[in-house]
Amino acid sequence: MRIDIIKAETTPKLTHSPSFLGLILASSYVGLSGTYIILSTMMAGKAVEDETALVQLELAKGLLFVLITGIALYFGARFLLAHIVKKDRKIEEQRRSIEELDRRAASGLLASAIGHDANNLLTAIRMSVDMLKLNITNERRVEMTQSLSKIVDELMVLNRRLVEGGRADQPGELKVLCLKSESERIMVFLDESHPVSRLDLSFTGDDRAETLLNRHLYFQVLLNLLTNVVRHAGECAKVCVHIEDFENKVEVSVEDSGPGVPKEIRERIFEPYFSRHDEGSGLGLSSVRAIMRMHQGEVRCEDSSLGGAKFLLIFPKRSSN
């Protein structure tokens, strides 16, 4: 996505510092004023011999000087302030234009990320539908139908985020949930026909670790990470989802036995549209980071003890209160 940024008007470069220019102006004013006072006083002294008349002349001369300099200062200040206000208005217009471009870019990125996440769910739906066409038992058909119903519910949640637009960057409804249970919940949605279901997947760690969570968004985070494992490490890769509870945070690590991620691109993989493969959209991991930030958390990529990549999800320790 191309974003044209308005280039701010270039301010002419000053050859001297403001202090130096101010000193010149002040010195000029003092010099001219002093010259005027000295010369006018000398001329008045020669023209008027009476002391009383001289005092009156000096008073009139001083008042005239104040009036003339006041008028000059008024027009000078008016010109400078008008110039400053004009510049400020132009800067404000440019700022608003840039903010509008940022909003449009964010909306486009949001729509792309939601479309990417929806595609993961549509893949599961398509595979389940293909399985339903086969000669399977009624019991199996009921299980797959229930799984399809749950996936459609998740798809509707994604669609609602897209419709909400301006509020889609908010986490929505948060509940205190057990992270291990919510992590294991993903397998309920994915039929055995889905590639993620064929991973050698294990869930370990603290069963009591809880935090405020939007379960639908967390589902998207985990599905994106596991789909990423399938793409880079293969359907039969070993994956361990481990939950650890700390005093002020809860960590969920997703480790795999794949090729890993080179250190030099571990930050770039979270950038929108960055992908190591031509067929990748570059939106899955950027969606993960966006969702973690909605939860006031963060995501990191590290080395895995299994030999591949480790994605560490860090949630703040929060309660419903």
C-alpha cells in the first residue's frame, strides 16, 4: 500500500543565528533613538533660550517620539504575528492532512489483516465442507457440523470488527480467562482435515494463569502463529504451547521444531506486508502484534529449545477489577 506524505514547506535557512539578528536590530534601534535624542536636544537648545519653553519642547518631542515608535512597533509586530499565524495555520492543515492519510492507511491495513484472518477460517470451512461430501458416519458428520458452526461464529466476529471500523483497534469485550484453556480451545475449532490439526502439538504450563482477554482475538493470535508454523516448518512439526504465570505478567510461548527465524529479521517479520516467501501476505504476524498491543501486551521472536522459532506472547497481569 502506497502512502503519499505531504512534504512540509521548507523554511529558508538563516545565515546568522536569531540571537545575532536580534542583537543587530536592538543595536540599530538604540543607535537611531540615541542619535535622534542627542541631535534634537542640541537643536532645541539652540532654537529656544527660555527654560520653560525648552521643557515644553522636550516634552512634546518625547511624546512625539513615543507615538512614532509605538506606531512603528504596532505595524511591525502586526506583520510578524500575521506571518506566524499564517505559518501555524499551514502547519495545522498539513498535520490534519497527514493524520487523515494515517487514518486511511490504518483502515486499509486493518481491513487487510482482518481479511487475512478470515481467510484462515475460510480454509478450515472449505476443508470441513470437502470432508462432509465424503462417506462419513453420522456421528462424525455431527461433530464436523458443530465445528463448522463455531468457525462461522468466529468469522462473524471478524466481520463485526471490519464493520465497526474506527473501533476495530480496541480489544472489545475482555474477560478474565484461563490462558491454557483458551489455548487448548483452538483444537475444538479445527477439524482433522485442517493442516494445523496435524501438528505434533502439546500444551504445558500453569493451569491457573489468568488475564483479561478477548477470547476471539486470542484465537486469531494462536491460529496465525500455528498456521505460520505449518507454512515454514511443515504439517508434522513439533509445537509446544507453554503458559507461565509471573507476579506481574503472564507469558505464552509457542515453540516449534522448524528452521527458525534469522536474528536480523526478527523485528521485520512483524511489519505489515513483510514476508519471507512470495506467496505470503505478510499480514499474519503484524495482526498478532496489533492484537497484543490492544491487550497492552507485546510479542517477541526468539530461539526455540526445539531448534526452531519461539514466539513469546507477554500479557500484563490484570484482573476484572
